[in-house]
Amino acid sequence: MKIKNNCLYFKGDIPCKYHKSEGVHCEDCRHYLPIYKRILIIKLGAAGDVIRTTPILHILKKKFPNSHLTWLTDYPIFIPKNFVNKVIKWDEKTIISLQATEFDLLINLDKDEHATALAKLISANVKKGYLRDEFSHCKPADENAENKWLTGLYDDLNKENTKSYPEEVFEILGYEFSGEKYILNLPESKIDFNLPDDKKIIGLNTGCGNRWLTRMWGNENWIKLAFMLKDAGYFPILLGGKYEDDINTEIALHSPAKYFGYFSLDKFINLVNETDLVVTSVTMAMHVTIALEKKIVLLNNIFNKNEFELYGLGEILQPDKKCLGCYKNTCDVKCMETIKPELVFEKITKLLSE
């Protein structure tokens, strides 16, 4: 009996989908599709970074048709299953399995010690991104990753950077970025939020997690903006996770903004999909908004604004300060609060009228 274990659909331990549906065996199967390349992507987190790495799937599928793609990540929900053959999470079993697998191309886009160590251990004909050096530090796998590596080492080089994150990642792979978009499949689970059909829904993503709290805009600004939106005929809703629950409850108490509570990631994605525009700082919600191709007003202070690819969906607003790009977690200046709600409202109305 002839076994075609190089087929894209071959499982090895269980029947493939075509045997189950048609009863065919390898030797007489018309669906046989030989694997062209075996590719491993290591991009564990953060959640937003995983989403904004998905544009590389466009170029990989184009350059390597019939390839078998495996993606190792902490956030499987954000990996499009129609582009990736196998999505796996980091655990002892998967690490052992990966070390026993030979790949044609390994792409590691994480600089963390455990990710670079694994990238060094796995067998692959070509390795791109980041590996581990003799002192257990992160190092670029080749010259293509050197620029992105250096901007992570030196703040002055980071501030001078003019490339977006997708541009940088494409450069690491040795390709030119041509506007390839994020890929995010809507989860199947849905909730009826009973939102009005006759009003524009404006999502107000109020938080930023526990890291870099200098990104907070301030409750009073959100409250004022919510009133302005309601008076103009929009329907403001509050977005956030468990860290923002107290903040959003407080804002909802003193404003007309509707707060539904916080949800699992799949339900959060579906809620963002109900919006027409989202106001947010640099968070996972920002990347979800871009992936769903919603309009966006992005409030930024501590990052280099050039790294954000908005695909023409919105605008970036920043404080008028010389210390932008500070990466501070706390600061007495509270520069984000100097961005006036009136300006944010003006940008919202402009974007929704285009």
C-alpha cells in the first residue's frame, strides 16, 4: 500500500479529511497535494503583536504555495486557520515535538530568551528573525533582522525609525511591504448587544493594561467625549478588559456611554466589530480595530508613531511634547491628558464623514 506522507492533508495518526468524506486511500486520491515547504513561525505575544504580524501570511502563501505553515503562539485565537495549517501553544509536548521536526524555513519574531533558545535548537534549512548568541542574548539571524534588532537596543535609533512594524517584519523576511493587511477571522460565538441600527457606534477603549500606564487618557476626558458624542447623535460604548472594569464602570456612571462589561477575547472581537470607529491608545484593541478595518483615532505618546500602520483608516493624535517616545510607565506630566476631547471629537466626525 502506497502512503503519501508528504501530502498537505496527511495526518499520520488519524484519517485525513478526504478519507473520511470519500473513503479514498493515498494511492488513488485525487486530492493529493505535495508539501512544497515546511515553515514554522514563532510569534508568541503580545496579543497585539501577534495580530500585526499576520500580514506576513500573505507573502508566505504567495512565495511558497502548497507550504505547510505551523505557528507557535500564546494567542491561537488570533491566527487565521485558513492561512495556517497548524496552530500550537507553548507547552512541554509541543516543544519536544518541534525539536524533532525538520523545517525548510524557521521565522522567529520574538526576542525573548526562551523563544530565541528554541529557535536555535530547532532544525531548519533557513532561519530568519532572532536567535540566541553564545552569551544567551538575542541576536539577529542575519543582516535582514539587524535594523529591527538595533532599534530595540538603542532609544535614539528607535526614535529615528521611519518604518512601520509590518515594513520591519517584511524586511526581516527579505521582502518589501506592499500594504498587506492584517488577517483576523471573526470568532463563531456572538452576542446580541442590541445596539441601535440608526446611529454610528463609537467604541471608547479606555485602558492600556498594567504596563506603561502613561498611556491613560484620564476619566474626565472620556466622560466629556462621551457627552459630546451623544449630543451629536452618536452611540458611545465603553471597551476594555478586566483591568479596565472599574474605570469603565465609573465612566458609565457619570456619562451616557454604554458599558456591557468585559468579555473573553472572542466576544470582545465581536463587540469591536459592531463599532463604526474606535478611540484607543496603543493596545490590543487598536490592532483588533485595524484588523476589522474599522475607523480609528489613535492616542499615542510613548511610542514612535511611525511604527503604526493604519492603512488609511484613521489618524494618530499625540501630545505636543518633546519627550515623546519615553517608554515610561509613570510620569508626573500626564501628557496624554493634554489631548483635548474637542480635538478627538473633531477627528471622529471628520473620519466618519469621509
